[in-house]
Amino acid sequence: MSVKNSFGIKNAELDVLLDVSHFSQADIDRLHKLQPLIEPRLPELTENFYQQLQGNPITAVYLEGRIDGLKATHIQWMKGLFSVHFTEEYIQSLWNIGRIHARLEIPPLFVSASMSFLRSEFPKFITSEDAETIGCTQVDLIASVLKILDINHFVIDGSYYDGLLEFTGISKKLLHKLMS
């Protein structure tokens, strides 16, 4: 049985995530209101993020000779977190990010570690003054940001999973049966 989302996106697994996390239009509205306040802070967050990645010998390999372009892409992706129109097209854009990572043979660990870093750092960049300006609580603002990061993570990881199914020729049904 699938829980239907109110966004018109047809994805049964995503429906479950949206339902369990209580992701709603109110979250999107908060993200949109936060956008002008958080955007000036995104370059600092990106610098911190890439310093962390460069400091790890495993992730640093994937950055060699590409750091400036990656930083620009990262900032654009983060801006999208706050201007999101939660549609099939948005989900497809996340799917494409995952497919590009898979094509470049960037392991899922990279995305997981990156999302973990952002989940721990974003709350430091969202102030009580921001919440006051927007007219909601700091907790609600942070929760909306964490939810959209979780959605991004889920969809990007899902494209790896589906890529694996394509590559191996195993059906999703068979893989689930083998896992149980």
C-alpha cells in the first residue's frame, strides 16, 4: 500500500519518506523564506565542506583538478535546496546527480559522508535571528533543511541502486527476495 504525497510525484518509496518525515508544503515555504538569509552563507559552508573533503585521503582523490568547478556546482545545488519547487522535475534532477556520480564512479560513501557533513553543519548556519525574521522557530527551520537534505540523499542513493540493478540485470523483485 502506498501513501500518496500531496506534490503529485509518483514514487511509492519517496511517498513513505515524505509521510514518515512529515515533509509538507510548510517545509518548502520555510526553505523559500530562508533563502535570502542563508544564501550569503553558502560560500563559507562550501569552503568548509571542501576543506573537509580535501583533508580526507579517500575523498580528496575525487577532487583533483576539479575543485573550482565542483565548488560552483555545490553552491548552485545548495541554492536549489532553498528555491525548490518540489516536482517530478526536481526529483529527476536529483536522480541525474546520482547517475552522474555513478558514471564517474564516485562511490555512494562520498554522498553519504557529504550529506552527513551538511546535516551537522547546516544547523550552525541557521540562527534564532533567522527564525525570528521569518516568523517561525529555529527548530522548524533546521528541520525543514534536514528533511530536504534527507530527500536529496535518498533520491541520489536510489539512482545508484537502480544503476546497480541495470548493470547486473537483476530485477528489483529478485533483489528484494534475495535480501529477505
